[in-house]
Amino acid sequence: MITLSTSVVCYFVLSALLFFIGVFGFVTRRNLIAMLISIELVLNAVDLNFAAFNKLLYPAQMEGFFFTLFSIGVSAAETAVALAIIINVYRNYHSDQVNSIENMKF
């Protein structure tokens, strides 16, 4: 049976808090940059969960931490692509609001 230590529980609570703040920010914001920051909060919550579950289930191994580093690299690449898209939208529509890109043509 797995017993939860208080430090692991604190990581899970912090991760849940980051996740829900990120989801709330993504749903309520209409600014593309604020939405991107909210997505990054969700991804950071996932990374924290990877590390916490690794510490809980396999304390002597490092697979969760390596997976977290890989996930951080993927999220950095995703952020670079998203910022490039946001800059292109701003150049074309002179606004960074979601409402300004609703009329995009295929």
C-alpha cells in the first residue's frame, strides 16, 4: 500500500490549484497572450504532477523527472510557435483579441 507523505500531498494540491487557475484564465480571457499564459500554467501543473507521481511511486528512479524535462522542452517549442502566430495575427488585424480573428477565411 502506498502512503502519502505531506510533501507529496502539497505538490498535488499546488498542481490542482495551478491547473484550475489556468483553465479559469483560458476560459475567461479574450486576450491571446493571456490565454497562452493560462495554457502554460496548465502545462506546468502537468509537469508538477509528473514529478510528484514519480516521487510517490518510484522514489529511487528518475523517469518522471526526465519526462518532465521533455515536457518542458515541448511546451517551450509550443510557446514559440504560438507567439509567432499571435504576432502574425496582430500584424494582420492590429489587435490581439480573440474577437478580431473570428472572421478569418479558410
